[in-house]
Amino acid sequence: MFQRRLSRLIPRRLRWRLVLGFALTVALLQAALIVTERVLVRDALIHSVQQNLEDTVRTGLAGPDFSRSLTKQWLALGNAGAGEKNGISGGSSGKVGSAPSPPLSAAAQQVFLAADATSLLPSLTSSLALPDQPIAMVDGHGHVLTQTATLAGDRARPRPLAPTVSRSLLAAALPRAASLKRAWVTQVSTADGPYLLLLWPAQEPVLDLQPTDEQLTKVLSLLKHEAKGVPDPSARALLQRLHPAPLLVLIARRLGDTQQTVDTVTAISLGGALAVMVVAALISMLMVGRALRPLSTITRGAERLARGDYHHRLGLDAGADEVGRLATAFDRMTSAIGAAFSQQRRFVADASHELRTPLTALRGYTDILLLGVGEDRVTADRVLHAMQEDLGRMSRLVNDLLTLARLDGGAPLQWELIDVAELLDAAAQEGHAIARDRQRILREPVPAGLTVRGDRDRLRQVLSNILGNACAYSPPGGTIWLGAEAGERLATITVRDDGPGIPPADLARLGERFYRGDMARGRHTGGTGLGLAIAKSIMEAHEGTLAIASEVGRGTLMTLQLPLIQPGTPDLVPVTASRPGTE
């Protein structure tokens, strides 16, 4: 059912099918290019957004509001401790950078730096936050220290999406906080669309429990006392409850503009692809129409040929491509079919004519016998003798027609190795019987071992037909020579006479069925006009040739050429096989 419906959608005309196929091919290629372009553009834009986020985080962490504040606080603490120990105030030192570091424990120093960094996180968060760019500061234990999210579209919404977006981003980032060693980037689907999330590990430690100002004062007192060498148990207990952890910066950016850019590029590409497909379809229509125009002419020619117009020729100048060769082959085929039908009509007409003449004569002879001439014994014998001759001509004609029909139908031949000398001896003996001492039959010497492959009886029939013609047209006392010679690949058999020769006008048509030259128009020779046609067909079945050369007043030369069997070839057992080319 589906195939039937699909076949209805396919145009019936070849031209439209080709155009449709070409258009679909172009459309598939354009679709593949658009998909590839969309992926590449999207990846390039997302990579650009990622680089921008990383640069933003680097700039914020290295800015004066964060990194330099930590350094100044630490140096101020160092000046204070050194001044009290040496009897001078911290503000009286010449350069801050030259103050010595306070002699604090490593844990105290780490807590002081983490507390100071934690106090600076709100200002860092505010400096990095932008519309559609949520920010959050997270410690290594997965605690959210500060966060902010401002969405550009929240003003027009009855229910702002910023809290929902923040929860979605934190839910994706917090599971990786404990094990994060380097920057991690991913895309997160939120209620406000897709976001690109970057989780960046910073080098500065922060406190997972942010202390109050009073607690920081105690820690500072502890640090000062430790700088003087005086312990403070209460401050040290507070210090043990504060645990520094690595700082993680969460920053994200909405990909709506990126997606809009990708969609715009895709729309432009689709428009261009549609224009290209339309132009390609128009060009293919022109090219296919021009390419198929000769096929329409060939179709009309085939229709005329089917109606019996064998003289029509296409005459197309379509070049040397496939259509041009098809047109040339069609003209050749039309010529061959026309010639075959003409030959068939002529053959039927000639056969009818050849049969009508003896049949008319037989009817006349029977009428004579019916009139009572049979009482005259001499006249009756003469009439019966004439009837016997006409019946013999009809019998030979029918036998010749049957032979041609078998040869045309690819009748099997009895293939065997034939000694040419023996073949010519048998032909010479038959020639003596045909000549009846009116001509001399001479066989010239034949090279020893000259062998061909063929049907012995058919080849003898060829020589018999040729010798019959030579004896019929040679004058009494003439000579007929039989000879043979070996070539490089062919064995050549010749039959030569010293008769009157054949005019050039008749020589070109010898071998046509029922054709007899002017000198052979008489019925006394008993020929049917099929002897040479049979000889040519037999030679073609043997993959050989029959050539005729003649000159008026100097005789005729018949040349037969057959494939030569080289010495040393194993003897062939006579078998029945189709003639070459018919299997």
C-alpha cells in the first residue's frame, strides 16, 4: 500500500523524474551542509562564551578589590605585630612592603587569610554579576557563601525566574565541588532556557563558616598575642572551629542570544539553499530537456518503424555521447531491418517466380496430355521428359531453399579435421562428372599436411556449386584449375577458369539470392540463383570467406579462405556442434 502511494507521487515522465531526483539530491546535500554549519557555528559561539567567562573570572580574582586587599591586610597585621614588639606603632613604618611577617603559626596564618578573603566575597560577587550572568561563591565543602542572579526578562514577568535559575545551576555544580581540581564547563537547562555554566577553582582559601566581627576581633587578638608570645585560650578555641576551604567561583551565562544567532544563521542558510535548489531545478530542467529531446525523436522514429516505414532515418547530430551513439545505432538498425525486409520480399517474389514458371509449364503439359496427345507415343514421351526436367528444377529449388533456411537457423555442423588435398581430389572427381568431358578439370599440387577444420559435406557442397557454375559458363574445351596454398593463419583454396568472365555490374551482386547475371538468364543451365548464396552462407558458418574476382574475356577466380590448423594439433573426433557464433 505504501509503495503504491509512493509511486503515485513520482512523476511518470522521465524528464520530471530526473529533475525531481536532481532536486532531491541538491536538497539532501544542502541539508547536510546546513546541519554541519549549524553545529560548527554553535560550537564556535559557545566556545567564545566560555572564553569570555574564564577571562571574567581571571580578571575578578586578579583585580585590586580582591588580591591586593589580601596582601595589604596581611602586611598591616605584620606591621602591627612588629611595632608592638619593638615599641613602635604600625603607622610609623616607612614602607608597608618592608614590614616583616608576623611570627604566627601556619594554622593562624591560613585562618586569617581565609577570613579576610571571605569578607571580600560579597564585593567580588557584585563586581562579576551582570544581567543574565548569575554568580555564586562556593567553598570546597559544597557550601554556598554568596550568590546573586539578575535576569533581564524578570522585570516583565509576574513571577521572576532568577531564584529558579540559581537553584538549577547550583544543583548541577555542587556535586562536583568536593573533587574539582580544574575548571569545569557544562550546559544546564533551566526555566529561562539553556545556560553555559563554568565552575572555576581559585587558589585563595575561604572559611566555610563566616565569623562575626566580634569573632574576628578575637582571632586578631590571638594573632597579636601569639606575635608577642602570649597565648589566648579563648581565641585559640575559636580558631579551631574555623576550617579554611578552597574557593570555587560559579559563573553562568544565558545562551539565548547564542541560540538566536545560530537560528539566524540557519535561516539565512535555508533561504540560500532554497534559492540554490530553485536555480538548480531550473538549470536541470533545461539540461534534461535538451538531453532528452533526441530520445523523443528516437521514440517517434521507432513508432514509424513499427508502422512499416523502413526508409525513415533520424539524422540526429547528437554528438558522441550515449544518446548520439543510440541515434546512430538506431539508424543503422533501421537500415538493416529495411534491407532485411526488402531482401525478404524480393526473396519471396523470386521464389514465387521460380516456382511459378515450372508449375505453369507442368500445367500446360498436363493440358496437352488431357487433350489426347498421349496416343502419340513420341509426343507423349517428349512431354513427359519436359515435365521431368521441370520437376527436377523444382526439386533442386526446394532443396536449395531448405539448405538456406537451415543455415540461417544455425543448423549444426559436423566438425572434423579435413585434409585439403583429399577435399580437392573429391571435388575434381565430381567436376569431371559435371563437365562430361566438355572442360578439363586440373588439380594443382597442394602443400603436404594442409588441414582445416569444418564440415566435410558442406565444404564439398561449396566446391560443387562453384564447379557447377564454372562448367556451365565455360566454353567447351575450357580448363578449370583447382589449387590450394597455406598462409600464416589461413588456408586458401582457389577455383579458376578461362571462361568469358563476369561484367562488373553483375560481379557486385553475385551471392545475392535468386540473382543471375545476364549471361545466366537462360533456363537451359538449370540454375536457381541460390548456389553462390548457399556457398557464402556455408563459408560464414565456417568463419571463412568467399571472394570473387573476374575480368571479362579472361575468366573468373573464386577464392575460399578457412582458418588453418597448424601441424601437431590432436585429431578431432567428429562431433555434432552448432556453428560458431550460434551457441
